Amino acid sequence: MKELYSLQNNAQLVFLSACDTSIGEIIQGEGTLTLARGFFYTGSQAVVASLWKTSDKSTSYIVEDFYKNIEENQGVSTALHNAKLKYLREHSLSDASPYYWASLKAMGDNQPISLDNYNVYYWIAAIFILILLIFFFLKSRKG
């Protein structure tokens, strides 16, 4: 987390799709220290993060629709909400359990954002690499 807090970032959106990215250590007087909070500290305007481990299949379905909604000029929370509603409409009752669709939450600014294709791929790659580094760091600490 120290590395994250030392960064400067003006991203309109950070999407943390790895498991448990909205879970963190509770510090008395501070609240919960999470990756999402770290990205807000660095200057991000909106963060989408996961509350628990879930199905890759359902998450990828929701994420794909989320970005389609963002491209249609919907705000971050609205885009995620509509992607979840579409998932519920198009899937069976057994796949409609909140376990499959409710783990992602949007926080921060709900204004529409522009996806500059040139920058988006760099941010996606950077966030993916950061998530991998954090995952391996946490795994090495437990082991």
C-alpha cells in the first residue's frame, strides 16, 4: 500500500476487478484501508472494486456491459447498475444469486467519463500489473 500512496494519479476511473479489492484492514480512527481508498488518495475520481471472490464468467459479462454503458456516456455508478440489471434479465434464476452479480461496487464521482482509447489500454495494463504485484506480495506474506 505504501507504493500506491506515493503515486500521483488523475484517472477518471480505476476498475479493480480482482477478488476482494474493496476489503482491507480496519484501522481505528482511520477506517478501512483498501486498494480503492488508496486510488482515491492518489487522485482517482471513481473506483469500481470487488467485495468478494466471484465467478469470472459472471464478472466478465457485467464488466463488458459496464464499459459499453460508459461508452454510451452513462455515469460510473449508473453504468454498473445497468450492467447488473441486464445480467439479471438475461440469466437464469440459479445464476441470479447476488453471489454472481453483487460483488462489484462503484464509488466516487458518477459523472460520465470519456474513454480515450489511447490511454485506456495503458491504464488497464498498469492496473492489471499493480493487482498482480499486490496479489503476489500478499501471498508471499501469508506463506
